[in-house]
Amino acid sequence: FDAAAKLPVGMVAGNQYQMGHFDECLGISVDTGEIHGGLLKGQYCLAEIKVDSPVPSTADPYTLEYDPMMSAWSKIKYGYDPSKLRRDVIRWALCIPDSCTSEEINYILQKELNIIGEPYGAIFTSKVSPELCQILKPDEPFSIGVITYLCVLILLIALMVLCTWYDITFSEKIPEKESDLGTKVSPKFHRILLCFSARQNMRKLLNVSPVQPAIDASHGPRFLFMLFIIMGHRLTTFGGHPIFNAETEEAMFRDVPTMILANGTLIVDAFFTLGGVLLSYPLLIHLNKINKINLAMPIVVRFIRLTPSYLMLVFFHATLMPYLGSGPFWNTVVVREQQRCSQNWWTNLLYINNYVNVGEMCMFQSWYVSADFHLYIISLLLVYCVWRWPRLGYTMLGIFTTLSIVIPFVLIYQSNSPPLLKPFPDNVIDVRDTRYFQNIYVATHNRACPYFIGVIVGIIIFKLRNSTYKLPKFPSQIAYFGAWGLGVGVILSAYVFFIPGRPYNALEAALYGSLHRLGFAAAIAFFFIVMTFGSIDTHQRLLSSKVCVVMSRLTYGAYLAHTMGQLYDQGALRMPRFLSGYIMLWFAVADITFAFTISLFLLLLIEAPFRALEKFVFGKTKRNVVNMRLLIFQPELIEKYGYPVEIHTVDTDDGYILEMHRIPYSPESPKADNKPVVFLQHGLFSSSADWIILGPGISLGYLLADAGYDVWIGNARGNTYSKNHHDLILWNEPYFIFVIKVILYFSWHEMGVYDLPAEIDYVLDKTGQSDLFYVGHSMGTTMFYVLQSEKPQYSSKIRHMISLAPIAYMEHVSNLLADIGAYFPGGEVINEFNCKTKLFESNDFTTWVMDFACKEGSITEGMCMNVMFALIGYDPVQVNRICESLAHESLARESSARELPTRNTTMLVTEMKF
């Protein structure tokens, strides 16, 4: 009796929960003897009692002001205002013997309530759920899942401790070896162990270096917005669970300023916008620098970076968490979460939980991770299209952005859904049970607009990255605060949809529901533009301070972990709480501290080690400074050896954009005006790497620079560096389809007629010289012969021409291509079938295959040599085994399939006129 609830307290004020004494009830254990039933234990049940009466309420159902002389029933009776907590439903704690079932308890309770209510005309309805009935059980042994989880956790902690000890003790004593490129490299086992060193990972966390003003300044808002998200989720725990003063919460939905919390779900869209910017801008910088990308690799890398910490927390919910406490709501909150995670963890792993079993989603906030992952993949492809085929890319980006607005409009309008997720009491008890959350809120296609806006902003910043224009200080201040004001204004604008009793309008709801995310994303976009082109150094320094950067890096783990403490608090709550601003702030600070502490632990234990391992494992495909492939594919190889390098682009008359590399001087030959100019042109399926790949003292590019020449290295159309074109996409009006222009249907004829004249004119114009030296290799000589044949006026611009392995005609060539290829028009057939066919397309897979198959000492080395001899002729004396692996890396730069049939023609002609 003492442990059970007695007369209700604060029922009219909105206190739904009469909770008794949970621990006292479960602690009851009395041996009554065999005659009276033996051992008697207490059972705690939280019964739901609903009261109704035919007597109508005389009060306005939407008002918060009641006449104290009015009947209490006017305030208790449910008036269908969803912003109010129902006072006609009470949760009443009962302490009864553990031998009683929930059905028996409900039967007895309903019978007694009928007797009580009959004289007054009151109608009581009781419900006793088995999930809300608990007895004190002996400690259960850990399940296999819990044991496995603990073993993995202990193993990771032990690994972190041991590797940190190793780092502190031996890191300075491990000798470094010099790589082929002159870099200092530690042994592999040493680098692997350091991946798990907490000291190394803490250094990386605290290491802050500037990237770009707007990107740097985004750390401050990212950290700030995460604080608001944690506070908002804490507010929902108050709204959906026991509080003494429900009137305080109800009043919050009637005030404009509190829309910051009531419409706080909009803040998530800031992270989507930030994600779009942080994808598009660095990706375009990378593409502009590298001129290529393996599109699968960023997706794999992102999966590896997101998943380990994510799954660690998913499996924590699925295994260990139910063992950590108890409480009146433990079964309905914590145990239910455990059941969801144990049954649906695979949807989290596959990043489809915002589409599959949404109502049973593990970790309700995890929908964002899946939506962000989907949008990352889509935007990655869109940005690549923007870079590779601008007209197609911009068109597709515009279509996707438009659809991201139209689709939620249609869905909200057709289903008569609300325009936003309102944190009303019935909604926040478990948001996953609401129709809006399942059908509108979490779906990627309904949340895509801010991400695409971020992508557009990143493209704008990239396009204007070299601009020196700065907005004056005063307009910058106005624009800066205007961006914040716009964002706050969009959030506060939701107030009109919280006005009690306001009639629902489907069109109005659809318009707001589809456009308010666009408006908030526009505010974030405006912020990025201002931070890039504005004069607001003080704000820049504040938002990009080391504290903001470090805390920003912890936001992912904090987002995943912050609900753990809130779930525990909900499940273990014994008494209703008093809601006030101070209490909310106190719990929010506790949540923030807990979340970022767990995030730091996850970063040091899992996130940072796996990120370091990812860089180590995929370092070859990502071509870092230790690996030659990075340097071979890029002008950084030149800089690596201490030579200056310039990158130039040249437009041809038929629309190609060619890239040239220049070594204007060298350490052996200082910078000077009027240096003689030499132009180097590579051969078939090659690139500018041919002239620099073997390093100083060997490669011709360095030798000439050391000898005092101004070295320019060309790249023929279609190879790694010269893929771009001004006019790639045409619109086919009758069929409304995109047609790829035949820009890859070319041979050395077009290279000689278009590429060389454009490059030679550009070089002479930049250097101020009247002529230059020309060195061609293989097809590079053929291109020159075409130029002299078709445009003899260029003879005056060539001081001297040197042909290396020249190809004019191939009467005496004897190899597989000469014997078979010349008579097989395969290349022409391919071109007729697909005019944009590329041969030897450069990617990490083909590079790996060539390196693996032809590596010295491999079982396939002999086969590789035979294939090479069959293709280019048998002469093992001239095979340079030392640089063969480097050649595998640099050769096979893609080109047109037409190259082969054109080359084969020269094999059949004994006399060719140029």
C-alpha cells in the first residue's frame, strides 16, 4: 500500500503520472509460509486510466486560461488540441503480488473503477500493459551477444592502450627508410600500430590548419547547431514523459521565441547544407588538380569512416544497454530500443533504415546518417558531371534540386500531412510511431534540397576561388547578420502553424513544408558566401578558432551518442519532473558533456584508428606522398624533386581543352628571361609523365631544364590531363535525350592539325619567343609530320625538330599488331558501334592489374613479357627492368579507339605522304 499511488496530485495542472515508489515495491519479499502461498514478491504496474463523461466542457478547448470558479471537468475533458497534454488519462502506479497477471489486474481495476464512477456518471477505462508491469528478477547471465560485444570492446581498449604505450616508448627509435622518391618512410608494422595510438590520434584531433575561409568558418556553426540538436532532443524527453507542470510546456507552443526549439528540427538541414558544401568544393579542387577520380573510392572511404563507430553504438543498444539499469519505463523505452536494434541493425549497416522498417528504426536519430550517405553518393555523381560535362551536370543538378522541392510538396498535399514535425506530447513519446516521421520526415528524397543547395554553393565558391574581390566591412557585417537573421526568421515563421485552432489548409502546408527547408538552406548558403567574400575577420577568427574546429570534429560521435543518456534517463525515471528553463539548461549541459565525452572516446578508440587504417590500406589507390602513383600522375612529381612547375590550359579550334606542364627553370639553371624553349610531345596512349617519370639526371624533362631550357610538356587530347571539352552535350529535340558529341572520335591527324598549332602558339605567346625546339616520341613525331604537311607555315616557328622512335610508315615492322591488327578493322567496328569508345582507360584497377601481372618476381612476369614482345616486338636487351614498374604506372593513358585502326593503316602503306 505504501509503494502504490494514492490520491492523484496535480491532475488538473497536467500531471498525468502518479508513480508511487518503484524500488520499494520491487523490494518487497515476504515468506508467508506454505499455507498462505509461500514467498510473496512485489510487482510494480503502471496502469493507464482514462476518464470520460457525457457532461460537455464549457471552456474553449484551445485556451490556456480557465476560470477558477469553473468546474475542473472543463479543463480535464479532452478538447482535441494536440499541443496540450491530455488530463483525462492518468498513469497510476499499483503495487500488487507478483502472482497476479496484467489481465487479472486490469479486470479487478476496471471493476472497482466502474463502482466508483457509476454514482457520478463518470466512465472509466483501464489498461494494464504487460510491458509496464515489472518484478525484481535475479541478475540474468549475459547473452552471447553481450559477451561478444564486451570482448570486442575490451580488445579495442587493450589495443589502444598497448599501441599508445608502444608509440610513447619506441616511436622515436624506429628507423625510417628512404623510398624511391626520396621520402622518409617508417616500416609498415610501425605505421599500423600507430593507427591505434591515442597519442597520435589526439594530435591529429588537435592539429588545426586553414583550408578555405568559408570552410574554416563552418566549424563554429556546426558545433553550435549540434548543441541545439542535443537540447532539442532533451526537450522531447520532457514532453513525452512525466512532468509536474504540463502547463509550462503547453505555453511554449504559444510563444514566438520558443519556436527556436519547437521548430528546431529545421537545424538538421544546416548539416545537410554543410555536407553539400564540404563535398562539392574539395571534390572540385581535387578534380581540378588531379584531373581524374575513381568514383567508387570516395564512397568506400566514406562508408569505412562512418560505419565502425556507428555500428559500435548500434550493437551497444542491441546488446549491453538493457543490463545497465531499471525503472518504471525501462521496458517500454530501453528494452524496446534493444529489441528494435537487435532486429533491424542490418538496415543501419546498409544505410536503408530511413526506408525499411522505419517504425522500428534502431536509434531514431540515425535516419540522418542514412540520408546523408545517400545524398553524398548522388551529389558525388552530380559534381563529377558538373566538372566533366558542365552543361549536363548543371542541368541534372537543377533537375534534382527542383525535384527535391516538388516531391515533398506533392506528398504533403496529397496526404494532408502537417508541414513540419511538431513536438507535441503525443508525437514525442516515440516519434517513430508518427505518420509524418515515417512518410515525410526521414525519407532522403524529402530532405535533399538543402544538400543540393550546399553543392551549388560549393561550386560557386570553387568558381570564384581566385577572385580578389572583398565586400567592404560595413556591408559585410550587414550581410553576415542578415544571413543569421534569415535563418532565425525561417525557424520562427513556423509559429503560424502552432496557433491553436487554426484551420488546416493543404496547399499552405505543402508550400511551407516544401519551401521552408529551402529558405533555411539559403541562409546557410548566404553565410558561406559572406564568409568567402566578406570582410569579417573577427567573426572568421571566432568561428574558425581551434576550440570550434576540435569540437566540430567531435560532432558526428556526439550526434550518435547523445541519445544514450536520454534513453537511460527516460527509462529509469521514478518521479515526474518540474519543467523550467533552468532544469532544461542543466540537463542539456549534462547531455552535451556526456555526448562529447563519449564522442572523444569513440574517436580515439574506433573512428580515428579506422580512418588511419583506411588511409594506410587505400593509400595506393589514393596516391599519397609515399606512393609513386600520386606523383607519377601529377605535376607534384616535378615539385617533389625541387623543380618548379606550372600548369597551363590551351583551347583548340575544335573545342578541346588541353593541359600543358612547364618547368621554367631548375636548381641547376636559375630563372632567367629569354631561355630557349623546348616542347616535348609524348607518344601513343601516354602522357607528360613520360618525360619526368625516372627523375632528375635521367628523364629528359629534367635534363633539359638543368641545361638551361624552358621546358614545356604537351598532353594530347583524350589522355589523363586533356579530357575536357567546351561543347560536350547536345540537345536532341525530337527525342528529348542527351546526345554525347563525338569528341573521342579522333586520331593523330586531329592532334597534328588542332592540338599542336594551339599549343605551339600558346607557348610562343607566353614566352615571347619566335621559335622553339620540338622533341617528339613515337606518335609525337607523327603529329609533327601531320602539322608540317597540313600547315607548313609552322616551319618558321620550329628552330629544330628531334624525332625519337619516329613513325611515318611501318613497312618493316614485324609484330603481332602488324601481322594481325593491320588486317582487322576492330577499332573501326568499335567506333561505328560506340563513337566515344576509350582504350586503356586509366583507373586504379587497370593500374593494379598491370603492376601485379608484370611485377618482377611474380608468377605472371614471363606472360607479361611475352605479351609486351608480341605487341611491340621482341628485344629483351632494351627492356629496362629497373623502371618497368614505373612504366606500368604511367603508360596506358586513355585515348580514342580510332587510334588503332589509324595506326594499322600506316602498317599497310609503304609510302605515306605528309
